[in-house]
Amino acid sequence: MSKQFSRRDFLKLAGVGAATTAILTGCGPASRLVRREPYLQMPEYTYNGLSTYYATTCRECAAGCGLVVRTSQGRAIKAEGNANNPLNLGKTCARGQATLQGLYNPNRVRGAIKHKRGDRLYDTAADPFNDEFPDAASNMDWDAATQVVAESLKNNKPEEIAFLMGMAPDHLFDLATDLANATGITAPVRFGALSMFESRATLNKAAQNLFGQSGLPFFDVGGAQVVFSFGANFLETWLSPVSYTRGFSALREGKTKLRGTFVQFEARMSSTAGKADEWVALRPGTEAMVALAIGRLAAESLGITTPKVFADVDPMDAASKSGIKLETLEHLAQMFANSNGALAIPGGAALGQSNGLAVAEAVLALNALAGNFGKPGGVFFSALAPNQTAYQQPASAQEMADFVQKMIDGKIKVLFVHGVNPVFELPAALNFMGATKSVSQIISFATFPDETAVEADYIFPDHHGLESWGYQRVATGSKESVLSGAQPVVTPFYDTRATADVLIAAAQLAGGKFASALPFKDEVEFLQSKIAPLMSESNGFFEAADINTFAAFFQQYGGWWKTIDGRNVPNGANALNRSISAAESKFAGDGKFFLVPFVSPTLAEAGANKPWLQELPDPTTTVMWNTWVEINPATADEMGLADNDVVQITSDAGVLELPVYRYPAIRPDTIAIPFGQGHTAYGRYAEKRGANPTDLIGQNYNEAGDLAFAGMKVKVEKTGRKQALSRLESLMGVYGVGLGEEH
Amino acid sequence: MIRPEEIKLSADQSGKWGMVIDQDICTGCQACVAACAMENNISFVGEADSGYGRSMHWIRIERFWEGEYPEIKMTPNQPMLCQQCGSATCEPVCPAFATVHSQAEQLNVQVYNRCVGTRYCANNCPYQVRSFNWRDYKRPEPLPNQFNPDVTVRRRGIMEKCTFCIQRIHKAQDKAKSEAREVLDGEFTTACAQACPADAIVFGRVDDPESLVSQLAHRNHGVKHLEELGTLPNVTYFKGG
Amino acid sequence: MAEYTDAVHANVVHEHKDHAKEHLREKHLMLDPLPRGKMNEMVMESMTTTSWKFWVVFGILSAIVAGCLFYVWGYMISEGLGVTGKNRPSYWGLFLVNTVFWIGISHAGTFISAILRVFKAEFRRPFTRAAELMTTFGLVQAGFSVFMHLGRVWLAYWLIPYPNQRMLWPNTHSPLTWDLLAITTYLLSSTMYLFLPLIPDLAMARDRSTGWRKTFYKILALGFRGTEGEWTHLRNAMTIFAFAIIPVMFSVHTIVSWDFAAATRPGWNSTIFGPYFVVGALHSGMGAVVMVLAIVRGTMKNMKYFIRGEHFDAIAKLMLIISMAWAYFFFNDYMVQWYGGDKWTHQLLHFHEAGPMGWMWFAMLIFNIAIPWAVLWNQKWRSTPWIVFAVGLLINVGMYLERYIIVPVSLSINRMPFTWRLYYPRVEILLGIGTLALFIWLYMAASRLIPLIPVWEVEEGQMAHELKKFGRETVVSVSELE
Amino acid sequence: MIKRIFDWLKQPLGLIAVGIAFLALFSFAAYGISLTQTSPAQPIQFPHKTHVGLGIQCLYCHPGAAKGPSAGIPAQAKCWACHNQIQKTLDSQQPDTQFPLLKPLVASVKSQSRLQWVPVAQVPDFVQFNHRAHIAAGQNCENCHGDMSKQTVAENPQVFNMGFCLNCHKKVAGENHDLLVKLTDCATCHY
Amino acid sequence: MTDNISRIEPSGQVSLLAVFPDLGPAADAIDKLRALGISDDQMNVISGVPVTEAMLGRPSQWTNVPRLAGGGAVLGFFGGAFLMYGVPYLYPYPIQVSSQAVIPGPPTVVILFEITMLGMLLSTFLGVFLDSYFPNYRPMEYVKEVSEGKIAVFFKCSPESKEKITKAMTALGAEKVEVAEVEQL
């Protein structure tokens, strides 16, 4: 089957054969080397050599950006942004660009597999740059696979069946939820490493505490004049990097007013902080204190009575504890107070602390001081997606820990995993790996042979995102309420099957309440049933009288969205009248260094198997293909560490060995490690490459249940070994290393 | 037949296609790098080779540091790509005419099939934006399915560089011609400009004073890199800040 | 004649005249004539007397040539240049260092056989051929190195101007095209210039040999008999060659230098590179000549008669002068680059001295300037083959380092600091060793096949030289033959 | 030793042996070159002659030529659309058929498999050729592909090398300076 | 051409070779031969060192080598000029590199020089052979002693005078005088 799709009448030959021909054609028609297969049935609107464009949704992260994929002769060739989609307006991030490298990844699960837990899914000894790289063969057909799913539904108590799902796609989550609601199966749990590092639960909880309403705050960066970001890496991976980058661009271009100022508070200069006008390297754990101190100083500067929320903090104390000069704090406070539109954003490592909730609340309180709620350049609640009634929050780490506990306790007999790779993404300390032993049947729907699939009994691979139907709700990033639609842009490459189809078929096979819970012919019918209610909504981007036309438009435009601002204004009435603890956060471990894990902006949690993402230089360090640990050069000198020296990092939870990157923009008492590598499976390009910093993170949570991933203190020791990091930048030219003396 | 004396030298012309890059809003997110690689069939080279300075990026984002901790600043990200010089130093040194100045498009053209691999052009490029295929970089099946049929797949021993997505230029011109009109400003753009989430890269006709890129380029704080060498680059940078 | 005045002191008394004569005879080949037949025999003997050591060395070299040169080259062609150590920004590496080096070596032959012939420097006579062979074989290595350098060597014929269906000719703007033409011209003309004076000696060898050698020489001697007409033509042609090949020789290395000087790179864009490279080439070439002469003298039979201390002394003097000239040009180049004040050039100069390859820079100065200056002032040392050999060797190392500094080390630094990177050669080293082995291999093979000593030229010289009495002093005089 | 070999080679028998060796070498080379010049084997000895003779336009089966870069090979559905209505096609399924050419088509339609055509008129990968522009400029198919009404299996009337393209481009541009610049620019075909 | 003597053998003439140990006797012998009525173009001298005409008192030899060299240089020059000034007109398309003129000035000098020199030196080399009719592998009159430093005077005389001349030569110091043997060289 795969042959048919890969070998279709290639316009200009593909791959190595092309080059061979190119050389030999000098001697005449060397065409015997090339075979062309015509279409059996030419798809409508298709001409040989002309591209066809299909709108769909990017599934590299859960933001829901619209894509338009260029296809030629049945092959997807290029992913481009969907200019209609209000979320990304035709733009994409690097990961979105590389989505085709996932589609055509040489290591995909190629068919349904009954699998012995722990067995390799491909030959890992082979050269990753070579063609010969045999994958595990499919050993089941899909009828048998559906049978397996049906039986596990039927033969277990509903409460012993669990769905563990990723942040995308939403339609499958809706389907699983419908199934669970109708049959009593445990409500599906959603999780993703990005949501963990974004601390979405904390943001949500803080909003609830301050505004009395649950929801994901939206920060209108583009409209602001001064932006204070406390750890939010919104230009990298945070929530919706593409739309926040657009906001940043608007902030800087000053389209309406002056060029906006941007200040970033964090211990390690992220690539977001690199774009800031001022980078304030505060001591990790003092974010709440600093935010409150700025609030107090700003209030003083404005000449108003200090609001209750800021009253408890002593700016002198905050300055000394955070390591920021008092003058700096005062100057920042004045800047914040006197600007014509100030905005403060909490996020990233600032929330991943034991007092993360306090940080979030304190920073949101600053916005209350600036009085920007609902104003351009201020804080909003993100517009709810069209077929959504309330903000759906993914599971926090705490909830995941509870889930793991349930598994260990044997309360889960059958686990369906889709769209998430908990073995890799959850910190090892949470022991998901151990918990799998207590689950009698694990069925993975993984597209790629990831670590969780290796631990599964069955792998029933879902299509790649570009081969799939579906939709994704845009959680934040656009003013409008957006539902991004997905459709297959190519025929599936391998013998994979849409998980929704498998579940629908299995439910039909299982019969009874299962069959009645999912009374659909297939995934498309289910999707249509889900978007049908939108036809009656007003202010839509398009209208249609019947569902078929509506669905066709939905495909054509890549989703459905409203044309009006759908954001809600938070009620900040009480935000300044609460009291927030300014106490420093607590750190686990007795090491000398604060550990700041951050999500690699180019790889994120699932990019490691795409070779071009591996080869993209990290925006701050320009390292490719590996993981590093960032250490301040002064500290490194003290410890006698040169670039590429391997150090051993020990925390309460684990040990890692990583090569050193002498990073000049990090606090001397802090080290930072990117998250995204360290796979033990997941294909030839990901495996055995770098390390996973979550191995160092212990089971510490903040008040909102999010993981205190930045709440560790670690020891760093020199091992004496060296491992060269691949950098794009020149050590000589950028750092003057090896040029003799300082130049 | 065009006689040599009838050739208009690029130094007397203002260029045709050009680009404006705003370093102040470039976030260094690498979307342009990825987009370029996806559009132009650029090979990835693996860890060892990329670390040894053999990566094939046609566009790279440079950043330096200013000052020392804690007063340290990252310099504005500087996307560096072929500047499509009007008077390119890479061209005259090629013994095989593999890199020449396109009269029709006023671009600096690399003719892959004519390249014998002396690498003189790359040495002589003051911007160091040419990349050489040091090996036949392998793209295991089915990765080659992604190949853009409009762009030649390069093999070992060939120099390559940014083309300003000339395949898109041709496509747009072909389309405009089939519809009997001129190419409109903004009708198409390069892969990097198209992907850039911050809109830091703008591409268009610099010889058309009405185009967006011309309007932007005439802002007074634009600079061209190494202009002092007389290369007449067609990429304008805004340092910003 | 300087030796003579040195040797014959003012207080030499009459009785010692015979002794002085004897001394002069021992010292000067030209004053120590042997019958032509005897010399012929000695030269033939030197070709045909081959010890087992020769074959061992020859075998080892054959293995190195096969392994290091052809096998590795084949591997490199099939794998791509990724197996070398080149990168961005060091797009050029050891191959071009080798090319410049071998072209430099090749300059010595022409210098000795053309310039010294034109200026009638009589000491040149016994070793013009040995030097001219170096030119040809050195250029062969240079050619190999250039082709190795190409990314797609199988298309190298595109650089040759010929009518083609693409209607595309080589680019005459490119210094590499000039280079190709210049090297081709030089290789062809130096080979012809090697061959012309060889014909009479081949005829001699033909007359004195039997078997396959006879056939071999018969073919090569082209039926030369030595009639007046033949000699006149040969003499005429040799004169034309001697004059014409000198500007070709200068142009070759000047053009090689333009490959660098015409580039926009800091450190390369220097107007003095032309003469600087020519002098550098002579510097290494002279060093190589003395090395070859010392080895030939030490290993081949009967060569001690033909190659004597006086020859080493004379070449060593040239070496000293050239070393001074090189130092002058080096300083000139450095001075002007430094004075120019361009920040990238300053960075590069600093990098040369203090960068990771700084030791090369200092070694270059020591080997190229300090050592020749310190050693070659002394006439006794100048006349001692092994000392001159050692100096020649060091000069060659120094000149190799000079080219290494100019090519890959200078390439590491450019106007884009983000791309600065060092270069570490990999298979280039093997291929470099391969070319060296091929050079020696060719030379060894040639030493068994063609008379290394131009016997007729030596005889011609001996016929022309005599001792003549000026007052009370006996001096050497030369009569004009040509 | 070598001398003896040479001596042997000088006698008539030796000369003949040398001659034969050279001839063999030469014929191998000639065969190798001729291999690259002959049209390759096709799954069906497709009679273009017949189809053109029936008055079918080139663009009917290869419509891509007028629309985009590639003329393309017609989908099998297109072949079948006509052929399943032709008595001959049906007859060819009989065992004693006189229409063997149609058998592979019938077989492939029945088995839903694809015919493996071998492209004949082909430019190398580094040439970006666009049929549309050429058709739009009024070029006829036969200018490059030869007269199909005389061919059965498509043959390449000429080697598509750069000289062939350029000669025509030069001729077409004539004295039009701008057009000549465009049509002879390296970047028009190579990128 | 003096060399022609060896090839054109007038009927009835005998070719004799007299081998002398040194230049002096050879010069004397030539004078003697002349006195005996053998003209200069009936004589030839074969030697192992380049002996100038003046040494033996022989008429100077005609050579075309300098002319051929000049001709080659002119040809080379035009070859170079074609490459520089002709080829750009052969291109059907404008090839522009950088902003340099299509026919560049300074490189023209370089190319013209190199190709001129190449033409000149090649034609000099070939001229030597063209002009003196060798390579020549046909049998020739020759004595091997020549390469041992002897001077051989080669002349033609009538059979009658053979005896006389032989004697005269021997008297002048000829080591041997004999009928020139044709040797396969």
C-alpha cells in the first residue's frame, strides 16, 4: 500500500534516483532507470505537476494554528500557514514547518502490532543516516485490532478502563469523553509536557482566585506599551508562540504608538528574554516578592495608597533577597506605573515553583494596578472555542500523580494512550513506568514508536496529523473564537487507522451502550455531528444551509471562527484587596545550584524525531542535535569547567551527565537544561541523543497542583570527560575562545 | 543575440528583488530556517558535521553578546542569508560560470549542474552564506517524498545558497503571465518571509517604489551589511532598539 | 671563482702552485675533466647500479602511492569531500596548500636551468636536469592536488576551453581559469624544456645499452645523431626556451598568488602577494634542490664526482639571498596590512601570531629566516651537503607552514565572526603524503631511466674551462662556447 | 619476457589476436552507448500512431501540458473510459485474441494495479521545464516530441540537451532584447 | 638541409666516415676535404657536444626555429584573443559576473600572455623536430664513438678518390676511416 502512494507519477523523480538520472542523461535517454505510475483514477482538480493546497491544522503542539499544505502528485510538499485562520494569520513556527518530517519520518509505526512490552520497535544499531533501518513489522490486521479494542471495552468494568490523551486533537478527546460519559468509563485524562511547563493549572487557578472565574488569561502584548514578563517564554513555546510573537512584533513596531518596552524577569536569559530591553536576573523563588515589590513601588510612584495586596512586602527586603538593586526595582516600578498601558505576564519557570500560585496572583495583581483588564494591551480571558462551554484544563502534574497512583493500585486494567508519551514527558519521579506494570493491558495509538508505545501490549497507530480528520479548539492566542479544522492532505502513507475510527468500530463491535454511545459510521460523521451546531451560530466566518456544504467550507477554510472579539473581560474588582504571600519558594535538595529546566524552543516535547528540527540551532545557544547544561562562565571558571566538559548533575530525584555550555546570560547560582531530548525510543533521530532534565525533577508541586519543576537545587560535579556540542556559532568569533587573548 | 557591449551591468541597476529584515522584531525563533529547509530541499547533515561547520542552512540567525553578566545583552538577532549582491564577489571567481548574475531577475544565481566544486565563491563571499555539499547527505526513505519538485536536489560536491526562492518567483511570473498581468506586490513571498511569525522579513520588488519592501527600505535607519566592500547587497537590515 | 680567491691566499708561494692547482681541480668539476667515455660510463653505471635498498624504498613508496593517493582519492571521490577536514569558512584546505607548495618546488628547476643558463652560471651544469625533473614532477603533484580539491573532479574538463553544445566556455574573469592556463603552459613547457637537452644524453644511453633499455632509449632519442643541423636546432630552441620560460615561471606563481590576492578576504587582498609568492616559491624550490642533490649524491653511484661541495656552496648562497628577499617581502606584506588598519585584517594578523596556530607563524619565521641566516654565512657549512640538506629541509617545512598560514589559517577568520572556525585536516594528510610519495617515486624511477647528469653539458663546460695564469696567479677562465 | 610477448604479438597470429581484442572492446563500448540511446521497453507497446490517427488531440490525454510543468501520463481511468466501450478491448479478453497489446491494460484495470510506464522525453532533474509556457508560446508538441502520427511507442527524436533548448530559445526571441535576456538567462531553467 | 646528404645518395658516390679524437684534427680534416674537392654540402659533422660552426670552419647552419617560435606566438596570441574577444560573442546569452565588464581588461592581459607563451613554446619544441627532420627511426649513418666524445666527419666522395682521402684523413689523425655503415638508430 505504501508503495502506491510513494511512487505515484513523480513529476520530477524523487530522491537519489533523480540524481543518478541527472548524471546519466548526458548520454541519452537514461530513462529506463525511472518508472512512472499513472494514477488509476485521477483525483478531481489534480493535474500532473500542479500543486493542490489543502487547509488543515498543525498538530505539532496544541495551539491549533491553521496550515495550508501544498501537495503535488499525492505527496505533501510544504506546510504553510493558513492566512485565514485568525490565530496564526498565515504564519508558522519552526515546528509547524517541520511537520512533514514527521509525516515522512522513516520510523513510524507502519501497522497494527501486537507487541511484547519493552521490545524494540526498530533496529537501533543501524546507521541513522542509512536507508536500511528495518522497522517492526505489522503483525495484525485492523479487524483483529478492532476486536482487541472491542473486547477490552466489553470485558472490563467501565471504571477500570482509562483514556490518557494528549493535548491534541480535540475531536478525539470529545469522542472519548462522549464514550466515557455514556458508558461510565473513567473520564479521559489529558496531559502534555508543554502544559506542565506552561503551568496552565496555576494560571487557571490564579485567575479563579483573583477574578472568581476559571479560564486561560490572554495577554494582549501587541497593544501594550510596557510589558513585564515574569518567566513567561511566550516567544518560544508558551501557550501560543506564533500569536504571541505577532503580539511582540506589534509591540516593537509600535504601529499605533511608540516602540513598546519589554522587561523579562528570570534567572536564565531565555530567547524571549534575549529580545527584552531589560533582563532582570532575579534569584529563582523571589518572583512573587519582586512582583509585589514592584507593585508597591509603582503604587507609591503613582501617589496612591498602597493596595492591600502589595502592602505586606518590603521592597528593600525583596531587593536584597532577589539580588536586584533597589534602584532597579524603583526604576522598573516607575516605568510600569507611568506607562501608557502596562502589562505583566506570569509564566514559565516562575510558576513552576512551590509558590507558583502566589507568583501568578502577584503578577496578575500588577495588571490590576495598571488597570488594564479588558483594555487594549491588557489582560483578558481567552475566547472560548466555538463548541466549548468552559475552559478545559489539562491534567496538572498532581492529577497525573493521582492517575499514576490509580494505576499502581490496580484500579486501571485497560489503558488507552493517545497523543501523549508519558514515559518520556512525565518526570521519572512520578513513576509512570513502574505503574504500567500494574496495568494488565496497555493499548497505544502512537504514530511514532515512542517510549510509551514500547511499554504497550498493542500499538494501533493513528494517522499522522496531516493524514487525519479532526479539529482543534484554539485555547488562547486569537481574539476570536476559533475552531481549527483538520483534514487529510495526503492518503495515509502506511497501514495506519484513525483512532476515532478504531474506537467507533470497536464500540459498534462491543455493542450495547458502547454502540449507542458512538452511533456513527465513521470519524467524518462524528465530526459533522460535532460541528453541526455551529451552523446556527451567528457571526461565523462562513455560513451554510446544510451540513455537507458547511463541512465542505469547514475543510476548505481550515475551520470555523467568529468574526467578532470573543474575549471576556476579567473582573478585577477584588484583585488588589487580597493578600498574597511574598514568601520565597522552597527548593528541594541541598545542591548549590538552582535548576531551571526549560522547553527547547525548536524541539519542544515531540520534535526530537524530526531531523531538521534537530539541526535547527537553539535560538540562544545555537546548539544542534544535543542537550547541554548552561552554566555562568564565572561559575564555570570557579569550578574549572570549560565548554564541552561533561558534568554530573545530581538532584534529589536523579542524576544526569551533560556537557557544559558556558552561557554568559545566566545567574551564577543557576544552571539551565533544555527539555526535548533524551529519548530512549521515538525513532532513529531522537534516540540516544542528549538527556531528559525531567529525570532530575522530584515530586514537588505548587498550590495549584502544577509541578514545581523549577523548584530543585542540584549539585554539579566535573566528570573529567568531554563531549563536543555541535554549535552553529563560532566559539572563536562569538566568545573569543582560542583567539589568544581578549579581542 | 545579445552582444557583450549591450549588457547592462548590475552596478548600473538598482536591483530587482530585495528584502528587508527588521532585527528588532526578529525573535530568533528559527521558523525561517526551517521553512527554507523545507522549501528548498536542503539536507540535514547530522550532529558531527553540523558541529564542524558544515550545516547547510541557507539562512542562519546570528546573535552575539554585549557586556558581561549581569549587564549582558543579546545583540539583535541577525538573519544572514545570501544578500543577492548587485556586484557579487562570488561570481567572477568561478571558473565554470556556475554562479552568475541573472540579467532577467537581477539575482545571484547558482547553477548547480555547472558547479565543479572549486569552492572559490564561498571563500570569496564576505557574508559566508554559501554552503557546500560535503557529502551525499542521506535522506532515508520515505523522507525524499517531501522533495519540492521545483527545486533541484543537490548532490555531493556542489555549492548552494539562498535563491530568494526563485522557483516561487518563476511560478508567480508564470501565473501572472497566464492571466496576462504583472506580478503584484505581496502576491507571493519567499518561504522565510512567509513563515516568519513576527513579520520581520519582507520580500518584494526594490525597483518598484510603491512596493512594501521599497517603502520599508527607504526608512532612514536601514543598513546594508559590508556595503563598504561595494557588493551592492539587496537585503536591508533594521537594527532597531 | 670566489672559492678560488678564498682558497688561494696572498701568501701562497710559488712552490705550492701545483698544490693549489690540485686543490682547484678537486674542488671544481669543470677543472677536473674526465674523458667523455668515462663520464658516460659513470652516468650509465649510476642508472643501472641499483641496490636492494632502492627496491625496498621503491616498493614502500609504490604501496604508499597506491594506498594513500589512489585508494584514498577514490574513497574521497565516492564519499564526497566530507572525508576531508574542510568546513565553513575553511573551504580550502591542505589541497591548495599542497598545490602552492608543489608549484613552489617546481620553480627551482626552471630557475636553475633557465635563469642560470641565461646568466651563464657555470656551476649549474651538472644538476640542471636534476632540478628540471623536479619542476615537471612537482607540477604533476600540483596538478593532482588541484584535482583532489575539486568537489566534482569528474567534471574538471569543463575548465578547458573547447567548443561545446552548451555554448558555454570557461570564465576568463576567474583567477582559477588563469591558473589552469598558466599551470598547463608551465607544465608543458617545462616538460619540453626537460626533454630537449635530454635528447643527446638519450642518444648516448642508446649507444651504450642493450636489451629493453636500448629499445627504450632508441624510442626516446628520436634518432638523434648529433649532426650540425640537429645541434643548431637544439641550441636555438634551448635558448628560446631559456628566455621564454622565465616569464612563464614568474607568471605561474604570481597567478597562484592572485587566487588569494584577488579575493575580498582580509589578509589575502594584498598587492605584494605576486612577488612574495614567487620569492617564496624559489625559497622552497632551492631548499628542495639541495635536498635532492644531497640525496642523489649520497645514494647514487659515481655522483660524488659530478656533484661537489662547490655546487652546494653556490646554491646555498642563492638560498641565503632568496631568504633575505623573502624576509623583505614578508615584512612588506605584514607592514602594509598592519598599517592599513582594517579591523578584520588586524584580527587576522593577531590570529596568525597569537591564535591556536601561532606556533606555526613563529616556526615559519625561524625556519625561513633565522636558520638560513645563521647557518649559510659560513662557507664551510655551505659546502657541507648534510648541513645544506638540513637547512633546505627546514626551509621547506617553513614554507609549507607559510602556505598553511595563508590558506586554512587565514580562512578561519573572516568578516562574519559568527562563522569563524578552525580547520583540522583529515584525509588530506594521507593524500599529501601520497603526492610526496609519488614525487619521490617518479624521481626514483626517473633516476633509473634517464641520465640525471647532462653529460654533454658537463663536457661542454669542461672543454671551455681552463686554468690561466694572470701574473703569478693561476685563475679559472671560461671560454665562450655558445 | 616482455620482449617475447612483443615478438609473439608481431607475428600474424598475434596481430589477429590484437585485432580481435580491439574489436571486442570496441563493440562492447558501442553496445553500451547504443543501449543508452535506444528507447526503453514499455509495459504496452503503445501505438501513438493509432490514437493520433483516430484524431485524438495530444492534450486530450496529456492535459497537464497546457496547465503546468508536466504533461503527465493519463490516468488509467482515462484509458479505460474509452476502451471499455470498444469491442476490440472486450475481444482481447478472449483466449484466441488478435489484440495482445490491450491485454496488459485489461489486466491492470481488473487488478487495480498500475502500469509502469517509462518516461522517454525527459530532462534532467536540474532543469526546470514548464510545458505550459511552451504551449502558451505557441509551440507544437511535435516541435520537441516528433510526429506522433508516425510513432508507435514514443521515441525521443532528439537528445534534450542545452544546445537544443537554447537554439530554439534564440530563434524564438529573435531581436527582442528583453525576451532574449529572459529566455537565455541561466536562472530561467536552472535553480 | 645538410641532413639531406644522408638520404639522397647520388649514384656512384661512396659515403665515408672519419672519426677524430678531437676538434683540432677534425677542423684540419675538413679543410683538407675541401681542398680535395669535396664541397661543404657534401660533408657533415657528427659530434657528442654542440660544436659551433666557427670551431670547424663550417658554413653556418640555417634554422627556422626562431621563425617557427614567432609564428607559434602569433597563433597563440590569436588563440588567446579569440578566447577573450571572440567567445563572448559566441554566447547566445549575456553572462554577467559581478559588475565586471563582459570582456574584462586586466584578465585579458593574463590570458593573452599565457596562451601566447604556450603557443610559442609548443611551436619551438615541435619546430625543432619539424625543421630538422627528426624523429627519424630509419637507418642512418652513424658511429657510436660520437657519444664517447669523438668527432665524426661524414662525407661523400667518388669511389676513385676513396683511397686517397682515407690516407689523408688518417694522416690528419683520424682514428678510423671507413665506409659509413648504416645503422638502425
